[in-house]
Amino acid sequence: MKKILLLSDSHSFIDEKILKYVHQSDEVWHAGDIGDLMVTDTLQKIKPLRAVYGNIDDHKARLEFSEYLSFECEGVSVLMTHIGGYPGKYAPKVKEKILRETPKLFICGHSHILKVQFDQTLQMLHMNPGACGIHGFHQVRTMLRFEIEAGKIQKLEVIELGKK
């Protein structure tokens, strides 16, 4: 069983509110728009990190992280990228990758809008944790926390970090 903290769109921001939940997790996943790599450096010092770069990320982030990340966690196949779209409205390149890899869990960020939705057509769970940073149009900072055990995603929680 793994306790996962999923965040996105930190835009160079990290604070004690985020770190409190990092300490409670087994792994941290970051869906892009990291900003300053001090964010991921800080996270990696505390827990194992899986991350992708986003559209605001510079060449340093793009050297350290990839655009797409495919992996398996506790029997769940995962595909993560920053700009992905939503069920029925995936970016064309992303949809091709989803159809080829058939993940059980698809994760993206970018929109700053928290959304969790089961894609009936592709039979996968779609997650966007919203934005945990203070830059952007979102009003409330958000992240997601969940557990993966024996091929099941469970105990999903929305974490609201307050107004930005």
C-alpha cells in the first residue's frame, strides 16, 4: 500500500502547509509547472518524487524531468503529463498515448482546476489536483491525497490549502 500526495502548478512556491502532507505520504507526484527546482529539491529530500515538467518550466526542469511519465504503482498503471485535457477533450497527442498505453490512472495539471472524473469511454480514472501554488487564476490552493493498494485507488481526499 502506498499513500500518494498529488500536486501540480506550484509555480516556484512551497510552504509548510504542503510539506505537512508530504511528510504524511509515501510518495509525492508533481504534474508540472514546478517553477524553481528548489520545489522538487525540497520534496525529494523528504519523500520519493515522480514529476513531469510543465509549460512554464525552464531547460533545467526539462533536463531533470520528462514531458510524460508512465509507471506502475501497486498494480495501477499510471500516465502523467502536464497538459492533457479532460475525458472527451484530450489533447490529440495525449489521446494517442492513452490509447497506446491504456493506463488505469491518467494525471495532468495545467488548468489550475481540481477535477477527478472516471472516463467511461477509456475505462480510466482522470485526476487533476488543481494548483498548490499562489500564482494563477485559481482562488483556493488544492492537492489530492489517495492510497493505492493491490490495483485499487482508494481513500481519495481533496486537500484545500486555503486562499492564495
